[in-house]
Amino acid sequence: MFKQIPGEAVVLRAGGVFRVAELYSYQFKDEVAGGGEVRVLATYGSGFIGLRREGATTKPKVQWCDITLQGRTYRYTKMGHMALVV
């Protein structure tokens, strides 16, 4: 289930247009190894996009350039996805 991260936001850039998006977390499950990770996602259109290393996202023509995650620690997975440390 998607859970909003209260008070936190990210600035997204697409085609020269900047906009502020809310941040959400989602518990991804690792079917092979068990467990999983809590990834950070941003609202985009009527859905969500994943945030990745170096300003990249899971939508190729959209980048993130600023983020607020006050008091929260995040890391990048081996595949470059942003994940909360819980």
C-alpha cells in the first residue's frame, strides 16, 4: 500500500517545466530473497514514479532536482532506487 510521507516533497523537471510533487513510500517485496525495501515514490499525473540515483526517475524524461526528507535517512539500492532506511 502507498503511504504518504507527511510534509515531504520533491521538485520534478520534465520538458523544462518544474513542479512540486508529494512523496510516498511503498513496501516492495523481494519474492526470491524474502524481505524487501521501502522505496520512495513521487506523485506524477494520476500515478507514481520511482526516484533513482543522480536525479533519475523510473520515467526516462523526468528528473528530480530537489527533495525534502527531513529527519529521514535514505539509501540507494543496488539497482539505484531510493529507499528509506527503517
